[in-house]
Amino acid sequence: MVQRFDGRVAVITGGASGIGLATARRLASEGAKVVIADVADDAGKQAADEVGGLYLRADVTDETQVEALFQGAVDAYGSVDVAFNNAGISPPEDDSILTTGLDAWQKVQQVNLTSVYLCCKAVLPHMRRQGRGSIVNTASFVAVMGAATSQISYTASKGGVLAMSRELGVQFARESIRVNALCPGPVNTPLLKELFAKDPERAARRLVHVPVGRFAEPEEIAAAVAFLASDDASFITASQFLVDGGISGAYVTPL
């Protein structure tokens, strides 16, 4: 495989499973030194060992821990060239605005949106000092679409990630720091399986809207992250990068 990340350091939040783990494997296969950040210690250490990287425990909603995460990456490997701010949750109590309580709303906002703010704020000084860097923030296709099967706080949080990424991409463009929002469609991860296993009807209702007729695999999303983070995407910043199987472009899907 092409070594696009030889000599570069990538920090991945939520790196112990799902899209984060698939991305850790992909970037490591292309030469990156990978720092896995998570709160699942056993899985995080196992992931780091697998890719020959480093596991650092970090609650991404805690500013002190987030700052320590990126400083720890610099201390260990000398730089942070890629920040994949990917950690997120989608709890079942986040549903229609008519039934979602304030506690559930705030929990999702903290993990999905505030954490991205904290990660960007912490990593940008390192990238500015280096004079380069690529930040990829996990938003979602729901940031650009509406759904009757609502997860109101999740949708709002991902819209916030999209808007913030666009603004940061513009602000730091002339410092050779690129910031993009990755917008995956539904992905075959443990999070999605848990959500849909409890409600097969909701799963079927969503799948019918995917033109390719299936959910994405984590490795397909990881490939998109690797592209956005690499020099192959050197003229792409402040972008919403949709990897959704055609959902956002569909009106009527194939039979």
C-alpha cells in the first residue's frame, strides 16, 4: 500500500472500535504513527497494540484530558499531523423532540459537538507551530438532511460539527491547516447494530432510502478519512465530504 502517512502522527478519538478502529488500521497501514484515544481501556490498548501505536485514555468532554491527549501525542512522537475527531454517541433516549429530555439532549451535545470543539482547540496550536496539519471531524449525512425517524440531539450536534468545521477550514486555510467534515451515511458498526437491533422496523425504514441497498462498512469510511487527511486532498478544506451511498442525492431509490 502507498505510504502516504510515512513519518506522520495521527490522533484518533473513539479509536477503539467502529470507524475509529478501521481508520487506525488504515492510517497505520499507510505508515502513520497512531495514537488511539478512548475510554474503553482494554479495547483501546488492544487497538493500539495491533497498529503498533499508543493508547491514551481521554474523556473527550473534559478539556484538561483533551489537552493532555494531544500533548501526549507530541511528547511521544514529536508532532500531530492528523486529528480525526471521531468520538460520538447515539443513545436510544435521544429520539423525537417531543420525548427527548434535556439530560439526554445535553449528553449527546457534550460528546458529539463540545468534544470536537475541545479537540480542535487543543490540536490547532500544535499544528500552527508545525505550519501544517489536517483535521477531519466526524459529522453525518443527517447534518444535511431531515428525518422523520428523528434523533434530535444527534442531528443537531452533527449540524454543529459541520458548521464549525467549515468555519475552521476557512480561518486556518492560509496556515496550511485543512479542516473538513466527514459525513458518513449509516455504517455497519456496533453502535448502529445496537440501535437497530432494538428496532428492526426502523432499520428497514432507513435502509430503503440507501440507493446502493446496504449500509457502509467501517473500512469504506476509513478510506475516505485517509484521503481527506492525506496530501491527495491538499486543495480540499472547509468541505462537507459525503460518503453516504447516495442517500443525500436520492429522491426515489431503485427497487
